[in-house]
Amino acid sequence: MQQQTSYIDEELEIQLIGGLLNDNEQYQSVKEVIQPEFFYSKLHQQIYRAIQERLDRGEPVDAVLLSDDLKNTDTGSSNVDLLSHLASLQKNNTTSANAKSYASKLAQHYWLNRKKTAHLNAANGDIDAENKILNGFYDSKLRAISGGAAPTPLVIEDTLPEPYPVESLGVLSKYASKIASTVQAPVEMVANSLLSAASLSVQHIANVDRDGELIPLSLWFFTIADSGDRKSAVDKHCSRAVKERDKQLRTEYQVALTSYKNESDVIQRARQHILNASKKGEAFNVTELAEKLNELEEPKPPKKPNVLTSDFTIEGLAKSFYFGQPSQGLFNNDAGGVFGSYAMNKENSLKTISQLSTIWDGQSLERTRGDEAESMTIENPRLACHLMLQPVVAKTLLSDEILMKQGYLARFLMAEPKHIRGTRFYTDGTELNKVSSKELTELLGKPLKEPYPLDDRGVLTPRELPMSKAAKIKWIGAYNAIESELSDDGELSHVSPIASKQPEQILRIAGVLTLIEDPKAKSINEATMDNAIRLGEWYLQEAVRIDAVSEQSKIDSHCKRLLDWLVANEYREFVDRDLSNSGPSELRKDQSLRQRLLTELVELGYLDLLPKGSIVNGRTIRKTGWKLINN
């Protein structure tokens, strides 16, 4: 969800308070640096105030004493068990040196937020706020904290994802935990691999029935992870059943292909025999001859065996479905090449994402060509997808407005887990390889072996999977909760393409979890819907987090480009007109972006404001100007 201020770090507050509870002596190193109001959380404000009062009186502090002090105080968190919360805080082992560092950072956040608010108030005509800014009030506070250090770095620290709700994966949860601990990979990556493999296993069986509209069970995932984060190892364990099925189909295909070729040869010889007989002068009737030829029914070639595809072009996918299986998976543990391919270049990307979106929706895929033999219609295709991307590729992808506005990225469930490099000490994987891996392969492989439900034209016709009454009530509640935040001032307005798809994603997840547990299940029950909602909420939160980091990354990039331009062109002092006339190209016509960047650079300590009436480049300025700070 969007945060109301730019600099909030409740984990920092937790570490600081925990250190004070664990070691009261740390108070001496922080008491001159912070005050209770510096904490963002009202609960933490009250806790620190109580700590401050006790230690200033020379009295000891611990969780039990504070809980008693605060029992009649409004902490702003009535649903929190205060003693348990304090006890959990006290477990932190923050050193004295770290405590002072945390306190300084917390104070910096407080004054940066105050400065940002002042800028907003000044823009709305608050003279006092403008005077404080121009007089350097907030900058002096920040310099006092940093001791005259350099400005805040442009690249901010990424926020961490919320803990993944592994228990909500149902029958897959124990395998997710086991693979994550044995392979030593982030559990989010493992969960995405398992859910995508499960989606491929069951997407041909059923569609979720939502008020008569049939929702496919195809799930698409992005996992953002660096090289060396064990993407290949995770994929190996999670897609073993799919690869075994692919291998089995290829073996069956070779047998069927041989049979087809033999039957085809026999038919061709019989056809030639009938035609040769007519050439020898035997009496024949044209109609009778045609009937004899028509009786020779041409055999149909067997469907190509591929369950897994790596072809990202629409032409390749269309042919793969037309000549192959109606349910397939696009899995790639290094998908950088996918988005640098022919299919995603400037000329083809719009067509590619439009038709891929059509496949996700479960609609027919039309491919029309001048050559009739090259034209084809693929009805009811099903495609599960898991693309693992390195951060540098993901950064470019997520900043592509076309991919977002066309709703393509909104069809993916995203995760960018925190890496665990440096903690992956050797463990014996024998248990996983001998037991859990076999069980998981059987679990995912059983639905894959179910015959495809095809109509008399060979079109995939999954059955309907309704929600139980209780499950539907839960889903409607989740739907309405998301919808209520999509208004212009709602917390999800900035990610509306993704949030708008989330209720459907929840249904798809619920269907997959239902059928992977029981391929014969008649409906989605309440417990499974609860799990799907929790997973859906996590993926929505993660999308919001990734979007915020991506947006900040874009702003940081623009800020750096502006600073480089100012230095290169020797603009020590300047006004907005200098930027609109000759500044970096992306800023010349975009006043709102210019103002955002200038405000950001003032807040971070790279620029100072110049008041009206100042002399800039020999001219008296009528509006605010800016000065580049030396450091």
C-alpha cells in the first residue's frame, strides 16, 4: 500500500527499542539524538516515551515493567498484546554502536519527512513553511545529525517483502518448505515454481465458474532473482513431473508417428491402385470412382508431444498449440533473452503482448496469413508460465509503460525475494531427493496423466468448477476490499491494472489448489478460498512494493541525469526556465517531473532553494530558484 511519507522504517524502530530493552546502557548513546515524536508508529512513540521517563529517573526498564506502565495508555494499537510485543522486541541484540547509528537514521527520517511536508505546505502558500526552508532550518537539523556528511545517496535501500504465506499453499506447502531449505533458495521463488507447475498440471481439467463466466486456471509468474540464486536448482525439483510427462509423450509420439506413416502409405497405395485400375481401360463410373476414393479416410497425424515450450513468438506459440498439445507451459529460468528477442522488439511487442494476453484470458488465438495453409485458429489454448528474470532485465521491463498499460504485466504474479547468499552452508539433500521429490512428482504428475477433455473437433473443453456458497462469500469480500481501494485517492490507484486483475488471480489460485489436491473435486471449498485470498493479498502487496521500488529507481535515474547535466553545463545557480529551455530532453516539456526532481534533490541535500529577488545569472528572479550545493 502507498505510504503517506517517504521515509518510514518500522523495522529500524523495532531494532532500536529492542536494543534499549535488552541493554539499558544503550540509552546514553541515543538520548541526545531522538525524541518520542521521531518514531512513526504511535505505539513505538509511547514505548520510547515510557523508556525515556524511567531511565531519566534512573530506574530499570524491561518488557514487564513497561507493560505495567502502559496498561492504561492509548498506544494506538488496541489489538496488540503489549507484553508479548515488548517481549519480542527485547529479543533483539542491538549493539551500542548500532543503537546510535539507528537513532541517527531515525532522526534523519523524521527531519526529512518534516522538510517534505514543509515543501508541500510552502507550495500551498504557507509563508512560515517557506521561510523555514529558505532559512535552512531543516537543513541545519539534518547537518547536525550527519555531522556535515554528504547528501543522502540517490539510490535508496529496497524495502523487504512481507513473509510469504507458505502454509496457504495447501498440499504444496510442505514441499515448498522442504525444497527451500534443502536447495537453500528463497521460498518465494520455490512457491512460484510450484504453483506454475501445478497450474500446468491441472489447467486442462476445469475452469472456475464465476456467475456463468468461465475462468481458466492458467497462472503466470515473474520471479526476479540474480544469477547464482539457484533458479535452475529450484526449477529442476519443481518441474520434474512436467519433464517426465514431456518425455513420456515424446516416446508415445514416436510410436504414433510410425503408425501414422504406415497407415498413410497404405492409403496412398490404395488410392494409386484405384486410379491405376481406371487407366487400364476398366469400365468405371466417375461417381463410383470418387466414392471409392472418398472411402479411403486419411489418417490424422499425431499431435506433437511438447508440453513445455520456450518459443515466445506468437507464430511459434500458435504452431506449437495447433500441431501440439492444447495445454502447455512456458518455463524459463533465465528469461532475459525472451524480452530481448524478435517477439519483443519495437515492431512486434504490441502484437505479441496482445495475443499473449488473449491466451491468458483463455480466448481463441487467430493467426491469419495470405497463404491459407499458414492461417490457423487455436481454440481454448491453456498456457502456464514462469519466467525468472535478473533484476537488470526486470528494471527495464517494469518501467515499460506499454507493457503495464496494455495489461500484460498485470497478468503476472510477481516476486522479488531477498537473496540468502552468505547463509547457504552445506546441507545433505538426500532426504529431499529420495522421499519428498518422489512424492511431489507423483502429486503433480497424476493430473497431467488425465486425458484431455476434447470435443468432437478436438478442442479442449474443461469442465466447470464452481465455488461453494461459503467460498463465494469469502471471494466477494476480497473482491470488494480491492475494488474499494481503486478510486483516485485509493491505496491501490497507482497499481490499478494489477489490482483489477487480482480477484481473478485469486480464483485461478483457488482452482489450482483445489485440483492439485483432488483432480476430481466438484467445487472450491471455503478453506481453499481462504488460502487463495491470503496468497493473492501477498502477491498484490509484493506488486505494490516492486512498483514503488521501480518508480523510485526511475526518479533516482532522472535525478542523477539532472545533476550530471547541471555539473557538465556549469549551472551553479538556475531557474526553472533554464531546464525547460535547454535541460535534459525528458524534462523540457514535463514541468511536473521537473518539480518532482527538484523537490527530491532539495530534500536529499543536493540543492538549496533561492528566494524570490535573488540574482541568478545576472537577473533578478521573480520566482524560486535553486543552487547546487558544493558536495
